[in-house]
Amino acid sequence: MAEILVVAGQRDGVLHPATLEAVAAARTVKTGGDSLAVVIISADPDGLAGALSVEGVDEVITVKAGSNDFQPELVEAVVVALAQAREPSLIATAHSVDAWSFAPSAAVMLGSGFASDVLALKSEGSDLIATRAGYAEKVLVDLEFPGRETTLLTIRTNVFEPAGGSSMPKLTAMDAPACETSLNHLGWKEPADAGGIDIPGSDFILSIGRGVSDEGNVEQFLELADEMGATLGCSRPVADNGWLAKARQVGQSGQLAANCRLYIAMGISGSVQHQWGMKHIENIVAVNTDPEASIFSIARYGIVGDMFEIAEELENHF
Amino acid sequence: MKILVAVKQVSVLDDEFEMRDDGRDVDEDFFEKDLNEFDHFAVEEALLIKEASGGEAEVVIVTVGDDDADDALRTALAKGAERGVRVWDDSLVDADSVTIAKVLAKVVEREDPDMVFTGAQSVDFGHAATGMALAGLLGWPHAAVVSKLDFKPGDENATIHRELEGGLEEIMSVTCPAVLSIQLGINQPRYASLRGIRQARQKPVDELDLSDLGLSAETVKAASRVRRMYAPERGQAEIIEGSVAEQAARLAEIVKELRGA
Ligand SMILES: Cc1cc2nc3c(=O)[nH]c(=O)nc-3n(C[C@H](O)[C@H](O)[C@H](O)COP(=O)(O)OP(=O)(O)OC[C@H]3O[C@@H](n4cnc5c(N)ncnc54)[C@H](O)[C@@H]3O)c2cc1C
């Protein structure tokens, strides 16, 4: 009988939806006798316990904090206290930006096994095996954690179907451990106004990445998108360089192409953060000079070739 | 006042590659090496702080890597950092982020900097872990994915923006010294000048091994071990062959079919 602990996330009192994906991931290695507990830290943790009472959850541990502000040191202290008291075999949490701040530090405090951005896990006998990607998503790596009683994993988002169903978990209130907090929330900065650019609403997106290589090359793709009736999107470097408006950026720190049915990715390698915004799209066409680019692994159609040559020829058809 | 920037020499795979015989990594012949993209931004941020303070700060670059990694270190030095530290030991070949963080923690103790920057992640493996694991070992304040920083030498607190999902940013103050992982786009990294590149060859680099830092292979044990590395199964992508004109014509056809035109 083993214990599994899932660390929930919340922002401003709203449950981080990927928490339920981390529960689903943890469930894949949960066996009959194991118990799965989810810990939630917030100003009103009881209010979030209901949303966490999904299939497979045996216990919800509530930690009442002074505010909903993200405090990595508090999360680390809670994880360390729970891990020491319960000796879980697995601690899982979503690979969210908040987890980037607390998960590696919590792991070294515990001296546990650790892997981040895990996209599959399984048990082989008593061994836990976690799979993640490497070399710009071109390979997969199976990791093991020899000699570790506890392993902490952050789970790639948008891979596991969020846990659903319902359960009647035991509710356990835990006192917030005393800890020094050295970060203070001062405010939020919302993304700049989209200025009429609508990536989320668009059903056809032509998107360009670093392969466009120069600001002077961008205009022709704006024109091509216009002729084809597509919205022009881009990957992050194109927006960071100021070549296109940030509102055109597809991906984790940009837009989700929520209503898109056809996405043509030109000169985009297919990083996990870019995929976040588009990999769900039914019809993805990738144009890339590198036949091993990971974008091809999620595309329906692929052209191994130069985006400028293809673009020039395409113009003759629209 | 000193800022320590930890950088990584990353491996970029060639268009074609083969696995090593033991199946636990790619064969070395199929790599190109480069300074991690994110680290350009971390180095730049440190240099900007130094320059804004009228040169009151020293920027020290540290990397954990073999002789090859000297290139990445020199690239950062060429931009204007004062000096470097490179740690290597043959027992580090299978190092993971936690091992690297344990080594860096000793370098931090030795250098006693006022701020530590890392890149938010590396472009090869994207662990996004080394910096924050380092902070955990040091017990220092820390924040990941910092997209804006307001800090000058002597400040007790820095104001940062943490870039969250969807482009939302959280504005926070953080007590210094701190470990911050620096996000793309926080600044416009400079290119090294020819003079900078020439000077970088002469800049002092401390070369240390584990014992110089009071460490051993056992004390820097990794938190994970690669069992197997392999190429993923390719998706169902239908590759459009032919001349450029034929490929473009087929793509146009696909667009028109799907758009019902
Ligand atoms: C917290 C965080 C959030 C992020 N959010 C986002 C996000 O929202 N969106 C996003 O996109 N990225 C995001 N990133 C950045 C991401 O990690 C990658 O750096 C980025 O997606 C790479 O963009 P790219 O594919 O255009 O560039 P690269 O990875 O450099 O790929 C360029 C591609 O172009 C190909 N190419 C070059 N020349 C040509 C040519 N002539 N014709 C055809 N192909 C060519 C190359 O083969 C290569 O595959 C984020 C990173 C972090 C850490």
C-alpha cells in the first residue's frame, strides 16, 4: 500500500485546471491498495475541495493560507511536511509556471527523485518510470529513480484527460506550516489589447516561426495570409523580436487557437510551448526544412522544404 | 556587488542522428553545441544592471561542463562579463538538473554573489529545474520565468514580473539575494563585438573539479537516471512529395477542400 500525493494549483482562488490532469496522471500508477491525496493551499481551500473530489481521489488535504497569493516557500513547506509525515511514493503536480518555481526546490529539500514535464508514467515492478522529451522534442527519454523512496514529478499539461467523475474523499485540514515568505504580490499585468487580431476565434491560421529569419520577410506572409483568407499567427521569437504583434503569438504564453480547423505552420519547430496553443487542431500542415522537426509528429500533412519557396508558389493559387 | 549567471552549453541535434550503443543518449557525432538561447537573456540582464550602476557590479559566468563547454562560457564573457568559473569532473557525465544544482550551490558559496540568474529553461531538454533546485539547496528566495526585473546594486528587494500562462504577468517584490530564472524577451541580448571576442580569450576562468568544491560523485547523486532514449513514433503525417510547385499546388488543394471553396 502506497501513498500518492497530488499538489493542486490555484490562481486568485480559481483551481488550476491542469490539477485534474495531474490527478489523472497519478491514477495511471495507482493500484488497489494505494491511496491518493490532493493537497490544496488557498484562502478558502474548503471551497475548492468539491472540484477536487473526482474519481480516484481518496483524500483532500486543505491548507488555509492568509491569501490566495502564490508563495513558493509555503508550497515547498507543505510538500516537505506532508512527504515527511506520509512518505508518499509519488508526488505529482502540473508542469505550470507556478510549479517551475516550487517543484525543483521542493525535490532537493526532500532529496527525492525528480523529473519535470513528464508526459507518461508507469510502474515496472516496484520501479517508477517517467517519460519525457529531449533534444527539442526529437527524442523520448525513460527515466528511473534508483534508490528513491519518493519521486516528485511535474506533469506536462494537455496530455492527460482531466480526471472526472466523483468521489467522496476524506477531508483533512492541515495547519499552514510556519515559513518565511520572501515574495510579495504587488499586482497583475494583463496582456496588451489584441487590437482586433483574433487568434482564438479564427478557424484558419497561417503561422510563421523563426524560420522567417528577418523582419523584412514578414510582410509577404501577411499578404499571403490575407489572400488565402487566413489569420496570420506566429511563434514566440517572431513576437519577441517585435516583428508581429504579441496578439498573434500562438502558445502557452500567447493565444490558444481554440476554434481553428486548419493551421499551417511554416518555419516553426514545434516546441512544447508552441504546441500548447495548437496541437489539438484537426488539420495541421507543417512546412519545415528539418525533416526531424517535432512539428511533423503532430501534423496531418508535412512538406519538408523551404517556407519561402512554398509561399511564393502558393501565391499563384489564391 | 556581484551577479553570478549560470549558463549551459546545449546540444542541438543534426537533421539525422543515431543513438549511442548503450541506448541511453544520442551518439556524440550528431550534435552541434551552442550557448543556451535563454542564457543570452540572463547574461544580458546582468550586464544591463552592471552598466546602469556605472560598472559597480561584477558579472561572473559559471558553467558545469567539459572542455567543449568553454565555448559557451567564452561566448558569455565576450559580451562583457568579467570572468568565468567552469566545473567539470568525469563523474558528471550523467548529471541531471539536481546534480548540476548541487555543484552550482558550492560555487555560490565560494563566490558569495548578490544575485544569481539562470535561463528559464534549456532548449535541449527543457527541464526548467536547475535554477530553482539551486535556490532550494541554498534556501534563497526564488522565482521562475522572470520577464521583467527592476533591481540595482544594493537594493534589498527587486521588483519582478513573473510570466504566467496566457501572457498574464504577476508583479511581485522579492527579497535579495535571490535566484531568478530569466525568460525570453526580457531584453534584447547583444551580440559580442569582435573586440569582445578577442578579449574573452584572455579573461580569467577558474577551472574546478568536484574535490575543489569539497564534493564527490556520491554527494552530487542525480535525482533521476536515463534508462533508455529513443526516437518517438512518428505521427501519421502524410508527407507531400514532388517539386516545389507540386507541393504548393497540393497544399492549395488541401486548403480549398477544407475551406469548402
Ligand atoms: C514559459 C515559456 C512560455 C513560452 N511560450 C511560448 C508561446 O506561447 N509560443 C511559442 O511559440 N513559444 C513559446 N515559448 C518559446 C519556445 O520554447 C520556443 O523557443 C519557440 O516556440 C521556438 O519558436 P520557433 O519554432 O519559431 O523557433 P525554432 O525552434 O528556432 O524553430 C525554427 C524552425 O524553422 C525551421 N526553418 C528554418 N528556416 C526555414 C525555412 N527557410 N523554411 C522552413 N523552415 C525553416 C527550422 O528547421 C526550425 O525547425 C515559451 C517558452 C517558455 C519558457
